[in-house]
Amino acid sequence: MLRLTARTSLVAALSFAQSSVPPSEAPQFEAASIHRIDAEEASGPSGCTTTPGLMRCTNVTLKRCIVGAYSVLPDQVRGGPDWIDVDRFQIAGRSTQPLGDKGLMAMLQTLLADRFKLVLHRELRPGEAMVLEVGKKMPKLEPADNVRASWKNMHDHLDAAKMTMGEFAEILSRNLNLPVVDHTGLTGAFNFTLRWNPLEADALPHDEARATLRSEVSAEIAKQLGLTLKFRKMPIELLVIDHAAKPSEED
């Protein structure tokens, strides 16, 4: 299933328009379709799912697709016409191989460039992030050996098998709605379970809930995993939309 990764000087722009990748080399779906949906359908469930070699997105905006394709938070996508947050689409793509999420999201990037004429570039701007580091004692992580990589990210816990610290930081970013940067220096993959209590955050207004959840998860990461998660001001990588156009409806 699809669920939905900062560095030096300020506003250093790193161009990555899709045109920089030759069309013959860009990963592409064998078959894909995009259909705009009407207002009545747009009131239903929204999201993307994947199975090996197949991606289906229901009732999604272009911005939601960018967030999934590039593994960023919504606040990290800037610019573009107003409709990217309003118009909704049904999108499906099938690959020739049983690819996982990363391969399918690379193909979704190509599809967005082709059908939405999407052009983006990256910029570093000042912002707030959380940094994942090793605590003063040895981390409480079990090295992963002959196990299949998998994870289950629930409302109150994360069960991880063969997960890297970079992947852990990506999941934390989505759960806490703030960029999380891996500075642990730990290589390889690990098995672990992280549990936290979401009940206090659930009872609070939106902004207070976010702050409370971040505090709760940070404390549990320290206790259960021997890692630290702390706020830090630093340059944050953003995706800036240079161009986007509404797609024609074709299979």
C-alpha cells in the first residue's frame, strides 16, 4: 500500500525540470488513464493505493499526486495555479513489472510531466524541521537479517521490519506533518516497534494537537529506541511549480 526525505546555504535552487530526463529513459507506465471527476463524485473517499505493478488514485488533486510522487509534505509544494488544489481526478497506471511503491512513484512523476505538463524545481528556504539522531546510549534497534521488508503505520504504533533510518524519517515526517531529517549515521536496516499515546492530541484543536503529538512521539522514541527527535531551524527543500496544465482525458 502507498503511504504517502536539508542542507546548506539559503535559497540555493536545484533545477530538476522533468525535461532534463530524456523521455526514452524516464520510467513510464505501460498503460495509464486520467479522468476528471465531477463535484458529486468529489465528495467521496480520496487517496491512492498500490499493489505490485499497479497504482490507483481516487478523487485526488494534482497537489496530492505531487506529494505522493515526490514523497514530500503538502506544505513543501509551492506555487502553481489554484486548480491544482481544487480539481479532482481518477488516475490509474500499470507497469510491465511487479514494481513496488518507489518504482510506481517514479512512473507517476513521468505521467504528471507528460499529461499535466508539470514542471518543477527544488529550492532551499529557511524553515523548521525535526532531526533524528542517536542518543547518548546505544540505540535499541535490532539489526534486520533474513526478513522481508514491511511496515504497518497505525494511529498509535509503527511496526517495522527491515526499515532504514531514512525510511523511518520519511514516515515520521508524514505522521508529524513536519520534515524529519535522518542524522543518525546508522546504516543498514532494523526491526523495531514504536508505540505512542495519541489520545491527548486527539482531544485538542488542530495546531495544539500537532505540537502535543510531536512531543509525545519524541519522548517515546527516546525511551523505546534510544534515539532523539529534536526541533531545529534549517534550510528546508521545497518543490516549486513552474508550470501545470489541465490534462486531456485519454487512456
